[in-house]
Amino acid sequence: MAALKKSFQLKSRDFMHAGEASISVQNMLKQIGIEPALIRRVAICAYEGEMNAVTHGENGNFRIEVNTDKIILDISDEGPGIEDIEKAMEKGFSTATEEYREMGFGAGMGLPNMETNSDRMDIESEKGQGTRVVMRFSLSPGSRKNET
Amino acid sequence: MKTQDLIDRFGLTAAAGKDGTDREIAGGYCGDLLSEVMANAPIGCVWMTIQVHQNIVAVAVLREMAAIVLAMDNQPDPETCEKADREKIPILLYSGTSYELAGKLYGAGIVNKTAGE
Ligand SMILES: Nc1ncnc2c1ncn2[C@@H]1O[C@H](COP(=O)(O)OP(=O)(O)OP(=O)(O)O)[C@@H](O)[C@H]1O
Ligand SMILES: [Mg+2]
């Protein structure tokens, strides 16, 4: 079975389009018959990753790949990077500005949500070097029902 | 109860997303921090919030919500309405508090099963 791939460019602070990549992924997974519980987990991870790239990053790139045995979400950006990943992973830690908090961001729950809802998450980031977050979700046999 | 019944019964006004009012309501949630709502709001719920920015629409779509309610006469941003129309997510306005509306919903039998289900 061929892998399904899709990618999206994410523009920093572009709230007109922020969320569209995640919604498109949600629709794609519905179309190929992935089970609803898994789609919901992927949707949370996609949303949080997309929003982090849009709010904290620059020149984001959002990629999804669906294989026979797993879904991979790979979200990277060329923004300021994360100085202390361990700290960033703490529930409640956020550097969101007042402006972002007024829009509803800044709970410091994005990265924790991504970790909880993926089967595996790897973050590569360095101050000044951008950020890459890769999340994997295992697919049980037959969970891609309506293959194309 | 469907979203349209909620509108009729409790005197809400649909500011946008009127094409999506035939969905069944599966629960309720109050929250203003988007990531917190994303993690905890039940699928199919009515979401009561003070947020009016267009970001709320993506959260509602991804969480498969029945509707968003802005209480205390809060008004959605124009971009929020455009997106809500496109995604068929009803944005409902309520003049009272979220607390009051949540009580009414609960009294009408809209209770959450388990978070996230
Ligand atoms: N792509 C990124 N580039 C730079 N910094 C990031 C990136 N993603 C996360 N961070 C840093 O990690 C912190 C925690 O991220 P997390 O997503 O958990 O919370 P948040 O984005 O601040 O708030 P929330 O996601 O709850 O709205 C951020 O405040 C930011 O400092
Ligand atoms: Mg975040």
C-alpha cells in the first residue's frame, strides 16, 4: 500500500489560515477510514503543533504521512527555537505574550497534549535554530479501511 | 437535543454557522484557554467561552463540537463569523452568564459521559 503524504506551509502569525492544515488532516483521515478515537488524538497533536509553529515559529512546515503501520506528523519551523526543552514540556510553562494570551493561547498545555496523545514524540530544537517536532501514531492492522 | 432546539428553548441568537444547527448536542464545556479546551472538551459538546477570536473555530471543528456559545453578550470578530459559516460551526450569543446557561443545559439532560468521548 502506498504511503499517503501531504504537506503545508505555515506562515507566522497568519491566524486567517491557522488551523487549516489540521482540519485538512482530520478530513483526510476520515476519508481513508481511520478510527475516530485515533483521528481525535491526531487532531489534537496536529492543532497544537500547527499553533506552536504559527505563534512561536517562523516559516513553518507541516507534513503528514500515513503508512500501513503508522501515521507520522512532522512539524518544523525556522523560528527562535526552544532554549530548555524539558522546561517547555512542563504543563503550564509558557512564554506566550500578553497579546497571545488574550487570544486564548498560553495555557502551556500544547506540548504536554502532544506528548499525551501521540505514541511517540521527538523534539529537536536549539536556541536560534528552529524547532522540529515529530509525532508517531501506530496503526493497528486494518485500520485504514477505505484505502485508495 | 439539537443545537436548533437549544436556540429555541433558551433564547440564544445564532450569529454565524446557521447551516450547522441540526447537530445533536453530546455534552457541554466551559473554558477560555484553547489548549485546555482542546484536551478536555467532550466530542460533540456545546462550548461556552469568552474568546471571540477566529482561533475558536478550528478548535470547534477539530473537537467536532456542536456549537460555540459566547455568553454575556460578547460579540464574535467578523473573521470568526466568516470561518464559522464556512465550517458550519454555529456561533450562538447568550445574554446571561455561562454559569447560568450551563445550569440550564444540565437541567435539560445534557450531561457529559466521559471527558473526550
Ligand atoms: N515551535 C516553537 N518554537 C519556539 N518555541 C516553542 C515552540 N513550541 C513551543 N515553544 C516554547 O515552549 C513553550 C510551551 O509550549 P506549549 O505549546 O506547551 O505552550 P504554549 O504554546 O505556550 O501555550 P498553549 O499551547 O497552551 O496555548 C512555549 O511557550 C514556547 O516558549
Ligand atoms: Mg502551544
